Amino acid sequence: MAEELSDFIEASGLLEYDPEAIDSIYKKNPIRLVKRLWQTLLPIGLFLLGVGWEKLIGSLNKPERKLFRAKEFTNLLVELGPAFIKAGQALSTRPDIVPQIVLEELAQLQDQLPGFDSKLAMACIEEDLGDKIENIFLDIDKEPISAASLGQVHKALLKTGEKVAVKIQRPGLREQITLDLYIVRNIAIWFKNNIGIIRSDLVALIDELGSRIFEEMDYINEADNAKRFKELHCKNDKIAVPKIYTKATSRRVLTMEWIDGTKLTNIEAVKKLGINPNKMIEIGVSCSLQQLIEHGFFHADPHPGNILAMEDGRLCYLDFGMMSNITEKSRVGLIRAVVHLVNKDFDMLSNDFVQLGFLSEDVDLKPIVPAFENVFTKALEIGVNKMDFKAVTDDMSGIMYKFPFKLPPYYALIIRSLITLEGIALSVDPNFKILGAAYPYFARRLMEDENPELRNSLKEMLFDENILKWERLDDLLTSANKEKKLDTEKILEQSIDFLFSKKGIVLRNELVNLLALKIDNIGWKTLIKLNKKLPKKIRSKTIENSLSIKKNQTLNISSITKAFSESKTRPGFKRKIFFKKIPKILIAKDTYKMSIGIMKKTSEKGIVRLVKIAAGVRQ
């Protein structure tokens, strides 16, 4: 008993995940370990024996048996406790390890457990905050309003009269989590050493999971996350974050502002607030993309209980225990991957996956490229805006399970975040497509971002073998224009800089050709009109019988015109921003060269036309 108590005390003192420290604790005193091994390995072993037997006799090949076993596995994880629930949630985002049918069941894994005794909850508050309950709170509900695997939440009133939500950690949680992580990690080590079919490093996955769970169990860390999230979104008047009461917060107790809100999935209740549910989804998608692409600090668990619609029209985020960071390099890499996907450049897309850490540099990409082509070609035919994200990720899961992919932890959390967000959105709008909602944001970032790699990506998007693809520019501008925060002045400034840069020589040449063609067409149209006004006797038959100007011979700038026209209706638009750029254009040394080039090409075209008319050649 004394040894077991020693384990308990040592494990409770671990504030950070340390595999070596955990290993030393349970190697010295194995009694509690043996008990927990019996509780966990017996049901796991029986489950694996059952699956193995069914595979041996061939019954596991039947879809209904696969589904049954997937459900059974999910339920088993819930019964085994918090660490196994968290492990299941981590596996639900790992198509490189788990088959698709199991992924779908794990994705539904609920993090809800029965609450614990309120006396233990109150004792935890007094122990951690070092004061009596009545000295901290004016009133506190003894029964929790919700309970999850790590803790439960009670409604309370501070002495100031402010309503708060108090999250209290489960008694003995750190000790149980520590022991279970030790067991799971050793199982992973055994698999790594004895089972060669699993490509991904399971030990590294468990260590990543352990670090995240320890972060989640530290409520001071969660409080800091909430504060940082609030600072990053302080200029967004559509996003709300609860106030944290630091004096009533510790590692096991978190006190935050009480938020009266409605789950987005409760459509009728949201409508009763006088709020359009679709508007809330739009705010949520925009905020999620801003977290990923601009801030690099994102909420990795946006389930329906963690995002609430407020009466004042704001969207409130709750529970900041599971947050993640994404580097600038990875953010740029994701946008580049989107560019290559839209351009159907699957060779470059496969290289993007190497750069992002999904594939090692020594992997043969040749068989992966056609696999990408099979998955994305049909989806891209209907357009990015209509692409089914869930269907694409399901197909990608098959590729990742088949080929040697290793998912970086941040990517697994991004996918989990986006799939969860799409699930919420689909409950509001069955036709919602998250890629369609996200593409305008990507387009805006591509048009505005000053990152050199994204400047090159923009060129890749707009050019095909040094030929400007106006339809791509049209699509990009149209998509970017859907973003209400599109900075017209910034786009104009960067467009001018790009046009007169060394890399802009191809665009300048293309513009010279197109403008010369446009001027020539205008001149030809004018000549046709003048010819019609002449008396019939002196009209030129050659000109009269000429073909009309083809549409594809003209410079189509409708989307550019539309982009800037619509900008006039937006707050902050100033007509003078266009005029103040004119001097910059006029003094550029390449403007003179372009002008000479336009005149030269226009003259050449005019002379050729006159020669053809004189020769009686029909245009």
C-alpha cells in the first residue's frame, strides 16, 4: 500500500510529460502497474483474439463484421478511461495508421463521461486555491452542468456578483493518465519492435499525445491559451472569448466568464435569437482560416459545445485546452499545395507533401502522382467551390494508408478541426462545402501576401509555360472578391510592383501583345464603321466582307473591372488610391519600353492589315 501511495504522489508531481521519469516511477514500484495491466490488457487481448480469429476464418472480410468490430473497439476505449479516449481521438485523424472504417467510428468518439462527487470537486477547489469555498464564491452549484474525460464544469457566482463557469479536474486524473500512458507507450514499443507492417512511429505518436494531454491537464496553460487567442482576435468584433479570472485559477481549477449562448447545431434556437445560422457559419469558417493561415495558432477542438452563437451576433469560442501551432513555412506550404491542386499539377503537389513532412525525401513519388490524379481530377472537374471535403479526405485516407505517408501532428489536428467545423456547418446547411468557403480566403492571401514563395505561387497560378492564363486570373479575382476584407490598394500596389519587377517581364510582354491586339481591334472596328458610312460606290468590298472580331481576340478584363467596381461599395474605399498610383506607373523605366513595344506591334499589325486590304485578302 505504501508503494502504491508512493507511485501516486510521484506521478501527481509531474507537471510535464516525461517518458523517462514515468518509466522510473513504475519500474521501482510495480504493484499498481500490474493491477492496471490486468484491467487493460485483458479486455484488449480478448478483443484482439476475437479480431484475429475472424480474420483467420475470413468472416472479417464482410463489411458488417468490420463495422461491428470498429464500433466495439471505440466502445472499449471509452470503458478503459481518459487516456484511451484521448488516444482514440488522436488515431481518428491518422489515416496513415488506421483503416477508413475504423477512422469513421473513432471520429464519433465522445469525450463525455459521468461526473464525479461534488464533495471531491469542492475539496479540489479549496486545496488548489488555498481558501474556503465561501471566501471565493458567493454561490456555486454543487451539481455539474457538464462532465468530460478530464474534468467537469460548475456554474458559480463570484463575490463581485459576476457569473462564472468553474472547470474542476477529476481527482487522481494525472496519476491515472500517467500510468495509462506508460502502458500504451510500452505496447507501442512492442509493436514497433515486433510488427513491421506499421510504418508510422507509434512511440512518437504516443509521446506527442502525452505532451498534449499534459498541456490539457494544466489549466494555467489553458488560461494562457485563452488570453492569447483573445489578443489575436481582439480586432474582430464578431468573435468573443470568455474572460479568465486568474485569481480563481490554478493547474486543476479554471474560472472563466459565464457565456450565455446557443449551440450552432440548434438551428431553431439560433434563429430565435434573430441570428442567421449561415452567418454564424461564415464567421466560424473565416475565423478558422485566419487562425490557420494568418496567426498560426488554432483551436484544434471546435466541436458544437465549444462554439456558441451569442445574442449580440458574436461567435464565442470555449475550451482552449487543445490548441496547436503551425509554422510560417507550413502555412505557405499549404497555400502552395492549394495552387498546385487547382492547377492540376500533381507532380508539384507530390513534392509539396515532401516539403510539408508527409513523405520522406527518399520516397519514390512516381506511383503517388497517378494516385493523386485519380483522387482529384474528378473532384476538380466540378470546381473547387463544389468539392466535397469529406469525400476527398476519405479518398486521401486510402492513399495515405497505402503509400508511406507519415502525418505531422499539426496536420492531423487541422484535418480534425476542419472536419468538425464542416460537420457543424452541414447541420445548418446540407449543401455547405468547406473548400468552397475556404478558397476565397486562400485566393485573397495569394493576391495580398508579400511572402516571396507566395509571389512565385501566384505566378505559377497565372502562367502556363510563360503564357498568361486570363481565365485563371478571372477565377482568382472573382474568388478573392468574395472575401469582404479584400485590400484593393494593397493588391494594386503589389500588382504594380510585380508588373515592373524582373519576374514580371513575361507579364509585361503579354500585356504589350494583348494591348496592341486590343488597339488594333479598336482601329479595325472603327475602320469597318467608317467604311459603312461611305457611299456604296467608294466602299471597300474587302473591308465590308471581313469577319467580325472574335471574342477570344479581345482583352477580357471584366473580372478586374468588377473587382475594383465592387470595391467602391466597401467601407474605406477611396477613389484617390487609383490616381496616386499613376505617377509610380509613369516614372517606371519599363513603362516607356512597353509604350514603344505597343506602338511598334500596333503599327506592324496595321501595316499587315493595309497590305492585306490592298491585296483584296478577306480578314
